[in-house]
Amino acid sequence: MPNITGHTELVGLMAYPIRHSQSPTTHNLAYDRNGDDVIQLAFEVDNDSLKDAVQSIRALKMLGSNVSMPNKTVVHQYLDEVDDAARLCGAINTVVNVRDENGEVTGYLKGYNTDGMGYWRGLKEAGIDYKGKKLVLIGTGGAAAAIAVRGALDGLASIEIFNIKDKFYDRGVDIAKLINENTECKAEMHDLADLDLLKEKMHEADLFCDATGVGIHPLEDLSNIPDGSFFKPDLIVTDTVYAPRETVMMKQAKDAGVKTVMNGLSMMLFQALIAIELYTGKETDVEYMKEQLGI
Ligand code: NAD
């Protein structure tokens, strides 16, 4: 039981539904470990109550709030500033109540997207230098957009984006255009049905990421990759899915001799630790968190 006093500061988590979230467990473990008198609480907030909820960050002098669906893509209109990656990918998951030089919160709210930062921090922590590298990315939803935009801003040479022709496809066309217009990275959008092109691009690439709902329930028995011939041993293969810990695609890659295969656990952990650092200015002991969370 945390020692909550009149000094304890509050970080929110605003989403609907939200009761299933692991975020308060991760955040409160980290605040405790860091010796910070801070707690995170989850609040059921939907688009109708979001404006008032964001105003309450200012009114209650909260340190900020994490934001998830359905609020990620609309919260920007209630903020004072949005960082470049969050603006380009069109989603915010962390709202920071910016502090003044004395460390007091000011009511000036800045939005970030730590999903993309978390994915790339996970690779960096694994010793992978991605600057100047070529990425093949499957997916154009929230996770994929965040990964693509942050990677492009941080120096990827190129991103070949593939998606099925569903409602998310046009979003991919927009993301590729935004990346080409705003960064040095070259992005192209392709139909995932063009498997010959996918194989060719995967053989030319340094990094591969599947950021789709394939591999997680109810699509846990499926893979976007037809067979092991799409992989080469030195391709760095990543999946954003972390439950199950090994997707069908990850197993295909391992069976094909790929040396580095990663699931989405590091992205999940680091998106939280980066948000915590934005709220408190403190880095959290990564090994301690992994051990405590069993990851
Ligand atoms: P989203 O709903 O925004 O996007 C879904 C994506 O999956 C789209 O590109 C869609 O076209 C694709 N897709 C859906 N069904 C498909 C199918 N049958 N075949 C091929 N593609 C299909 O979802 P999101 O929030 O971007 O999440 C995408 C994945 O990333 C999920 O597996 C989610 O669990 C994971 N994720 C992980 C983290 C993390 O921290 N590790 C964070 C966010 C999301």
C-alpha cells in the first residue's frame, strides 16, 4: 500500500474501456522504485468527457496523464503544444503538465507519443543501431504510424510500408507522404497482397516489423509472412505483439535461422518508462522493472 499523503502527486490514465490496463501497475512500481511521491490512477474517460478531463489536469495540478483509445487521436485540440512525432502520426499517448524552473507545474500541456519512442528505445537497448537502416513495416494503424514516424525522424534511411487494402490502407498512404515531406527518410506504401514485392523488400532490408493485429487473439494462429524464405539470417525481426510472447511470424523467423527476433514487450515497457521520465525527469532501473513484471 503506497504511503499517500497530502503531498502525493497524481498522474492520470484516461481511456475507455480502461479497467483491464496494466499501466497503473507499471507506473506505480516505477514511482515507488524511484522514490517519487507520485501515483497513477486510471479514469474512465471517453471523447465526451475528454475536454473536461484534460482541463482537470490543469485545475488539479496533476503531473499529466497517459491517454489511450478513444482519446489518442482527438486530445491534441485541448493541448497547448504537440511534439513533432505525435503531430505527424496523429496520436498522443502522454500529456505532460510542463514544469517551470522551480519544478512547479504550469498548466501548459504538451502531448507526446511514447509508443514510437518506446519501440526504438527497445532496439537501442538491445544494441541495435538503426540510423541509416532500411525498414520493412507491415501495418498502418496506431502502433505502425508511431513507429514509422519516430524512426523516420530519428534517421532511418527508408521505410517500405505494407498493409492489406482495408480501412487502414489510405492512412498508410498519408503517413508515407508526411514522412517524405517532413524527414530525410524515404517512405513508400505498398499492398500487402504483392508478396513478390514484400519478399524482395525484406531481402533488401535491415529491419522488419509487423505492427498489425495478426499474431494476437483472435488472429494468433496467423502470420502475414507466407513462409521462411522471406527471411534472411541477418534481418532484425520484430513484432509489436507481446501476448503471446512468440507469434507465428516470430517462430517462422527463428526456424529460418534469423539471429535477432524480438516481441513487443520492450516497446510496451519503454513507452511507459519514457512517459514516466517525461513526468518526473527520472530514469527507471530497467532490469528491476523487467524482473518485477516478469518480462
Ligand atoms: P490498429 O487497430 O490501429 O491497427 C491494426 C492494424 O492491423 C492495421 O494496419 C490493420 O490493417 C492490420 N490488420 C488487422 N487485421 C489484419 C489482418 N487480418 N491481416 C493483416 N493486417 C491486419 O491497432 P494498433 O493499436 O496499431 O495495434 C497493432 C498491433 O500492435 C496489435 O497487435 C497491438 O497489440 C500491438 N501494439 C503493441 C504495443 C506495445 O507496446 N508492444 C503498443 C500498441 C500496439
